[in-house]
Amino acid sequence: MFNPAIEALNAPPVSTVLDWKASYDGRHGDMIDMSQAVPGYPAHPDMLNALAAAAATADNARYGRVEGDDNLRAAYAAHLSTLYAADIAADHTHITSGCNQAFVAAALAVAGRGESILMMRPCYFNHESSLGMLGISVGYVDCHDEHGLLPSCADISAAITPEVRAVALVSPNNPAGTIYPPDLLAEILALCKARGIWLILDETYRDFLPLAAGAPHNLFASDGWQDHLIQLYSFSKSYCMPGHRLGAVTSGAEMIFQLSKIIDNIQICAPRAPQQAITPMLDQLASWRDANRARIAARATVFSEVISQLEGWTLISTGAYFGYVRHPFDKMGSREVAQRMARDAGVLTIPGAFFGDGQDQYLRFAFANASREVIGHLANRLGLLT
């Protein structure tokens, strides 16, 4: 009675984990929720006021352009041009209803049934399940602890079969936090060009790179990037507005045209009010974004220090919002460990098993959700389990 491709999908992982909250009786204090990747601080008052004003405007209740409102596309292209020191035009951009929708549209634009997209493992579960839902096969390139969970370009090359239409990356990575060096990204894009396929690069967390980092990469300066690069972005994390569902795609004008056909059949246009609200905020909130970048970096430092204090727990990779940690319980899978953590220690995390085969010894901690003080309590809480 149901589509077999949908029946084969797992239940939404975050919803599954949030249900474990009910198992905790509060004996050690409030639940420490480090599961879903959401900002642990509110949106700027100017952003909230702009959203309210935009929602009260009659014109924003009407349909807009499929590719996104012209003023936001122009402002976003200018923002990207400054960030990457490149010449990016408004018609290189497409506004979407969140970054997950951007990924679905990008996948549909380049691959169909019988074709494949390569993903790095551990992999973001929504990307994996989206491809399963669409009937697009998934190929995997395993990233190993000894390389900081970065893939080898040689391994990617070996995995590209005639059916592969794209390589999909997330940097900074979800779930591992790993930050792809610009040289590695350039090497992977050059490989995609040589093999006649696309690089789909999800940069949802690019505004949370280390404080000393420069531009995330130089891919937009590469000749012919428009024909092989599809960059994805989410406004949700940087502007604390995940409930308003706003994302963006940057690629060549021909790819943007193909995406418009897909989005027209999925949603017609991204929500108008947040598009109008965020347009002036790209410049206006630059200092606020930088302050939040420093705030998250401080949380990352505390998280790393806490894990280093715990015997048997090993921080494999960290960056942006996430820490990917090997747990010490050799006889338990990650789901069992995570459920026990929720029930007995009041700590909520995502099991590694949700990020692909071979990940049962790991847990993903989204430390951006919690203050430094709360993160500091992790050592005592996790110590209850050993």
C-alpha cells in the first residue's frame, strides 16, 4: 500500500532521539541536550523584528519568483562575492526552503534512477535518506580516524563508477565537524571536472569556521566552476531561524534553471517573509555573526577539554557545531549507549549508527546547543556511566 522506497527509510533520527527524553527522571538535574544541531542562543532582536514586519506585509503573503526574490538573490550574490573573493552573479543563486530541500533539488537535477551519488561516511543521515527516497543509489567513501575523518581523493576517484553523477560533501562536516582544507576541496573539484560529474558541497556551517580561518575555499575562482560545482547553504544556523526554512544554492545559470523546474513542482517559492527579512541582515548582522562564531569556538574548546578528561572516551574530530566521539563501551552499540546516556545520565546525543555502517562505536555531540557551563557538567554526567 505504500511506496517501498519510503517504507525502507528509517524513522526521523532526531525525533527518535528526542523521544528518549521521557526516560530520564531528572535525578542529576536538567537534561543536557546535545542532539539536534540548532543554535543554543536566540536570533538577534533586529532579525525577529524584521521577520515580524515582513510577515505583516500583504505582498509577502503572495507567490514570489521560483528562484527567489530578486533583492535577496542580489544581496546574497554580493555577500558570496566578498566572502570568496570571486565574481558571483545573482543568476548563479537559487533560494530554497531550507538546505535539505536544496540538496533534494540538486540530487534530482543531476541523477535519476539507476544512477548514483557518492557520499563520505560517516554521512549526514538526511542526505542519505533523501537519495533513498528519490530512488538514487548511494555509493560510499569511508573516512578514517587516522585521517581526521577526511576522505582520500584517491579513494573518491576509485569509487567513481560510470553510474556516479556527483560527489556530495559537507564542510564543516555533519556529523564529524571535520573541516575540509581548501586544497583538498580544490583537488576533489578538479577530479569531478576530469570525470565529468558534479561536486555537491553543503556549507551549512561555513559561518562557524575557526576564528583564524580565511575563506573556506577558492573553488569559485576555478575556471568552469559553474558546470561542476553546486554549493548549498542554510540561513538557519547563522541567523537562528531554522523554523523559517530558508536555504540557498549557488551554481551555474543553467543549473539554476534546472533547479527552478524542480522547486516549482515542490514548493513554487521559498517563504517570502523570511526572504525579505534576511536581505538587509546579511550586512547588518555581520558583527553579530562573528561574535557567535567566537561563542561557538569557545564551546568547542570546553567540549574538547571535557572529553580529554574522560578515560576511555576519544574525540575523533571536532569543528563548527559538532564533536564526533568514540565511546568506551565495546560490547554495546551506539544506539544502546545513547539510550543509556539519556536514561541514566540525562545526556542526549545522536548514535553513530544513524550516520552509516561501521559507526557503532561513535556518538555525535552537537555542542552548539549548550552553554560552556552546561558543557562543563558533561564530565560528571558521563562519568556516571563507567
